Amino acid sequence: MEMFTATTALKGLTDPCPTPGALFSWASLYCKIKIPTVSVCPHHQAPFEYLRSAYFEPATDVVVWAPRGGGKTRLAAMATLLDLLHKRNTSVRILGGSLDQSLRTWEHLLPDVFSLAKELIVGNPTGRTLKLINGSACAVLPQSQRAVRGLRVQKLRCDEVELFDPAIWEAAQMVTRSRDGVHGSIDAISTFHKPWGLMAKVVDKARAEGKRVLQWCLLDVMQRCPPDRACRVCPLWDDCRGIAKTRCDGFVSIDDAIRMKQRVSLETWEAEMLCRRPVTLGRVFPTFDERLHVTPRRPTDGFSTGVQLAMDFGFANAFACLWIDRSDTGVIYIIDEYIQPGRTMDQHLEVIEHRPWPKARRICCDPAGSGPNDQTAISNVQLLRARGYAVRYRASRIADGLELIRRALKPATGPVTLFIHPRCVKLRLALAGYHYAEGQGEIPEKDGQFDHPIDALRYFFVNNTAGRVITRRY
């Protein structure tokens, strides 16, 4: 991205900015804020890119993954100020992960409006609503279905999406409407620290649809380091490696960054400030790594034992099926997945048998599948065997099966033995997001999303391992 220099070549406060350079000058002149326009880290975007994406029409939905204290709330307030002043008859709503979070954006916005455009305000603004003489208006919303449903606005700014109620987030997707050349759009802005949280789903969905996720970290907003500060003894050296002296040009002070790092764990620092990855705390499979375990090519180890299917039965809950190849030496490659709720076993088999893979010689499944169906009195196991499949199932503790998966992901000695094809998107998300339920000890969360593909994988391991895995608590 190009670097801009602030100038005073502007027509006025309420005149739209025709170019990114004019937008940068407007922000510098009227809001007195220094917005980095060039990213420091590879594959990151400068914070100004968010302001540009939100301002120029036709605007589209924007996802922002940024650190705590990285300016995202301040920029959301500035984007709202620009919408109010430069786009007539535009309605904006601010929805935070909590009412307190919404009010943080409001606390940036309201002083700007009073200091810059007090004469444009209609009436006396209440604590949460504001209207201008050009017909544009803004309000703060609480986290509730009542506040979101029935709403019709041009812009919805959602701050700290990680803290949203998923049902409210879902309802919020239908509130925007385009009007007078202003396109309806939603800004999803947040830190990202839980691989099973809402922000993980928002980021994954955006990337799967080819949409851009704007991401920056502390280094992208940190101040230029003075030349007389010693690098080698600096607590930030492992993160910075000297680039703060040559490339950083933001607003977070070096001393503040050092103090923050000294107060937290390395994992929290890397997740919430460097935006490298969500924390592993609470994950069932903390060693799962996309870079290591996901590959479009089969491992070089010879595969000769034939493809098996692993199944977790369900109707209201999702039915999950995995195609798994296993070598003579125990290397496992998951070729494909099928995960679908609301269909009968016959319908599932119709889909499974039309996939472009050889018919599986064996199915490993949930022991509950041996029980008779309430409607047909025929069990799923009986149905599968009638279709010519060899079906294996055996009872096991959940912890035993999970330990087998963990052992394959990262054995104590020897190489990794579990690999996954990139097409298995839901299984990959499940391995990253499957987590323990808070306050329930060693019991993973039955969230209806991650548990079903993991259960199918667990049945495969349990039925392809001799003996029983012993896990002890101390």
C-alpha cells in the first residue's frame, strides 16, 4: 500500500474524500490521529486499509482481525463519523460484544462530533443516539434479539465479535439495506483468541468465500524505536528483530508494549497482540497444525490396506462420514468427508456411494448404531451390513479415543502418522476448535459442530488399534 502525507488541501469537513490520499489527509487534519498506511509484517494490512475499505462505495462486508489496543475501536468510530458527515441519509448502528464495548466506540465518536460538527446535530443527542441535519443518524445497540431484529440500516459496525452471542450475530446478518448509493455492509472487528469462538467462524467463512480478512498486529501499530535503545536486551527482540527502528511508524509506545508483554504468558501475547494464532488453552488437540498435518498429496508411505469409512450417526444432529486410508506401517491419510444433518441412512449411502472412491471394505462406527431404529426397528449396523459392508464397532471411553488421535498428531517418539486432505474443511475446523467444556473437567464440549467429525475419527482409531489405551489422571 502506498504511503500518504497529510496535507490541508481539503474543501471542508463535510466534503466527501475523492481519493485515499484525501481520506488520509482528512483523518490527519480533523481527527488528529496517526494512522499507519504501510504494514510492517508480511501478509498483514495497514490499519488505514480498514478505513479505506469502509469508506469508499461500493463498500462490502469487512472482517478485521487486530490486536488489543491496536486502534480498531478508534477506527470504527472514525469510519462512522465519516459516514455521518459525508453520506446523506445514512443510518449506522454500533453493536458491540457487550453494551460496554459498544459504548467504547461511542465514547470516541461523540466527542469528535461535538468538537467538529456541533452545529450539524439535530436536537439534543441522547446517551446512545445521534442525528445530523443531512438525515444521517447513528445509535448504539445492546446485545439482544429485540434490538437487532426488525432493524434496517446501511452500516452495521460490530466491535469485538469474539464476544457476540452467535444467535444475535446470525440475526444481525439480515439488517443492512442499500440506499441512495450507500451500500449495506457489516464490519466485523475483533481480536481472535479462541479457535472455537465466533470470530474463528467469521474468519473461516470469509476466507472460504474468497473475501479479504484485514489483519494487523502490534508491530504494525507500534511507534518507531529510537536509535539509542539497545535491541539485544529488549524484551521485544524476539518479535521485532530490529524492524521497529526502520519500519514501525504507529502510535503504541515501545515502553507500553514492553510492559504489556511482561504481564502475560507467551501464548496470550502471540494470540492477542501478535495475532499469530488463537490460544491452545482448552483445545483438545493443541498439537494440530495445518502446516504439518494438512497436505493435498498422500504421504510417501505405501498405502495398501484399502479405504475405510468412519461414521458418527445422526439425524437432527449431523451425520459424519470420513474416508480414511491406512498404510501397513500405520500412517493414516483422511481423503474426504461428508457431514450432513436431516437425512436418513439410505439417503446418506446414496451420496457416499457416488463419491469417486473405491467402495470401502470396512466401516468403523458408533456402537449406538447397533441399536434398532425407533421407526424401522432395523439398526444402522444391520442396514450397512445388508449393503455389503463389514461393520466394526466397540465400546470405549471418549478419553481413550482422543488419546489415540493425539498420539497420531504428535507421537512422543517418531514421525507424525495422521494427515488430512485440504478438502476435509469441517474436520480441519473440528481438530482446531474441539475444546473442553468450562467447568466440566475432561469432558469436551458437545457443541453440535466440532464433535461429530471428531467422534467419527475416534471410532476409526478405536477399531483399528489392538488392545486398549490407558489414560490416567493424577
